[in-house]
Amino acid sequence: MRLTKYFLPTLKENPAEAQIVSHRFMLRAGMIRQQAAGIYAWLPLGHRVLRKIEQIVREEQDAAGAQELLMPTIQPAEIWRESGRYDDYGKEMLRIRDRHEREMLYGPTNEEMITLILRNEIKSYRDLPKQLYHIQWKFRDEVRPRFGVMRGREFLMKDNYSFDLTPEAARHSYRQMFLAYLRTFARMGMKAIPMRADTGPIGGDLSHEFIILADTGESQVFCHKDWLETDVLSQEVGYDDDLAPFFDKYTSLYAATEEMHDPATCPVPATDLVTRRGIEIGHIFYFGTKYSKPLNATVTGPDGETVTLEMGSYGIGVSRLPAAIIEASHDENGIVWPDPVAPFKVGLINLKAGDGDCDRACETLYARLRAKGVDVLYDDRDQRPGVKFADMDLIGLPWQLMVGPRGLKAGMVELKRRATGERVELLPEDAVARLSA
Ligand SMILES: Nc1ncnc2c1ncn2[C@@H]1O[C@H](COP(=O)(O)OP(=O)(O)O)[C@@H](O)[C@H]1O
Ligand SMILES: [Mg+2]
């Protein structure tokens, strides 16, 4: 993509409304623009990050055996009456009337709808287990939407729902998602710690929140210091293995949210306990028959008996993640995207647009990189180098490839790693080889 063509409205000044660094940088880097309180448009750069994140989430859900579907954002009120949640949900629910005065709502979550879809279609224990997920916009009329997309009113969530015959099978589904979440966040370059959590209005008896440690986090969290060193991607365990040993191992290391933490009973000595702020990026629940019972979702068991489905639900805050990642990965000049979620891999900077040699060298590099499938943002603007460096640092692409008249005289270009600031001079063809490796 050429920057002269790209819609990238960056801002030099810090917007007054942004209280935390991720919100500031998302506005300044032209990723999002607010349309109403807690409701955002995703501009092209932000949208690319959102899509990358979504894709990692999707791949790991699929690997775990979950199947993607798509349910609507608008739901009829009656299914929430059936489950008994319509009145309980209160003012967070955006209630809508259609032209026939039918009561509708903008879905804050989908337990009712998915349970009814399953109820009407599956009849036998042979149809189980099932895990179904979608990545869809939700609306919750938060009292205090704030911090940009971190706590929005409209936000994108991946929500998965598991259906099993027995509590033990349902626990296996829960553990599969526990593993999928650890992997999903690690693949994004994030350390997310699963913490024992309160089940809240979703209900049930087993729940973990996946938390990124960051000073601007909304809640206080507590964990054993060994969590900071734990590497989850190295775990050699498959989704269809017996996951109990793996799950027991990871849950034996203490980690709890404020609601669940009690200093009086905490097993970790004070010297080993880390107390930090945290951002919730995912939340998983096992709640048994809480919805299947009122909604009458049953199957016929192996002996002909009627069995009420055992369920769990599993959310990831897809549109919160770009902000959470920025909170965990930035410096004073801007965002530092982890490679897997970066909107482009490399920013190609023409230090003297209009200069024949620079233009030619950049065009060649741009074409070669693209031919190798590398996502390049080419800064071909007629601007001072200082402006280009500042914008590139702000938007945080992992690599910057700089082409200037002085280097070119010696046949060289310069490659900078955004995260470390490390720079090397190298031949253009070596730069292409390094970036496409
Ligand atoms: N208002 C919001 N804005 C952005 N993301 C949200 C919001 N509410 C929830 N999320 C994300 O969706 C995930 C699942 O939501 P859930 O646990 O049901 O919500 P909550 O924690 O607000 O009760 C959360 O872990 C969080 O990452
Ligand atoms: Mg939650």
C-alpha cells in the first residue's frame, strides 16, 4: 500500500479525550474514530489489526474442534423471557421495537439463541459433543463506556458455546477452551494469565478470566510470580488428549481476580505474590444446565433416557485486544506491534521522494517485497524524513526499511527493528531476503 493513496489520518497532538495510552495511540495512528459514546468506526489501519486478531482467534478455535457459524446481532425478546434473563439484564440491554411493535434487542451475548438452535436440531447423544462459535458485534449499554475500544458499548466478541452429555465431558470442553485461549493469546505475542474468576450474571461454578498485566488495567489481580516466566506455547498437548493433567498443572499455580482473592486464605507467601492491574481479554464459563434447563434443550441418552445438555460459554474481546496489546507493547513514540498482529510487516520509507535514485530503488523494493507476499506500507509522500520517522514509529510496524540518497551511493539501505531500535545497513536484496524469510 502506498501512503499517498492510503486513508491514514494520523494526529500529531494527543487527543484530549483519551485517558490511557492505547486510546491515545489508536486515535493518533488513525485506527479508530468515535461515532457515539462507546461506538467506534474502524479505519483501514485499525481494521487490518482487527482482522489479524480475528484470524488467530478463528484458527485456534477451529484447531480445538469448534465450528464457526454466524448468528444475528438482533434477537427477539421472547427467547430471553424463556430463559428468565430478559428482566435481569436491566439497562445494559439495548431494547428495540420493530414496526410491528415486536420487542427485539441488540444481543449482548448469545446463550439463549444458540441453545434454541441446538434444541431444535439435535435429538440424540450421538450428536454430541458440539462446540459452535461466532465472531459478531455485541451491544451492552455500559454505564461508563471509556478508554476507547477497551470498554465500548458496541464491541466485537468471539463467543463459543459447548454442548455435552455429561458434566465430565463438559469439563473436557472447558479444558479445550482453556488450552485454546492460552495458545491464542501467546500466538498474538501476549502473556495472558488464566485467573479464577467469579461467574457473575452468566452463572455456573467454574470460570477463568484471561488477564494481561498492564498498569492501566481496570481490575486488581493477584498471581504467583512464576506465572511471569511460564511459556505456554511449548506445551506438547493435543486438543483431543486427556487435558486434566495439563489443566491441573496450570490451575495449580495461583492466579485470582480481586473478587476471588482472599488474603486470609491465599496459599502464596507474600514474597512470591505479584499484585498488579490487569485487563480482561477473555472469559470462560462452565455453567451446566443453567440455560438448557429453562429452554428445555435435551437429547435422548444411550439408554433412552432424557438428558439435559451440559453447557459452557467462552468469550474473547476481539475489539478490546488491539487496545490491550498496545497497553502491553508501546514506547513513548508509539505502538510496537507484535509481528503476528501488525497491520503491515514493514514500512518502506523513501527519505527523498522525487529523487530519481530513491524513487527507483523504493519502487523496486516495493514490487519485490509484494511479490514475496510481504505486507508493505510504502511512505512515498513528499515529506521531511522527520515526519516520516515519527509517523512510522507511531503506527508501530515491526520493521522500517529506509532508503536515502547517501546510503544508495554505497548501494545500501537501512533496516530498523521497531521494538529494539536496532539498525543495520544492508544490500536491498538482502533486505528483501530478511523480510520475506
Ligand atoms: N464493553 C466491552 N468492550 C469491549 N470488550 C468487552 C466489553 N465487555 C466485555 N468485553 C470483552 O468480552 C469478553 C467476554 O465478555 P464477558 O466476560 O461476558 O463480559 P464482562 O466481563 O463485561 O462480564 C471479555 O473478556 C472482554 O474481553
Ligand atoms: Mg468477563
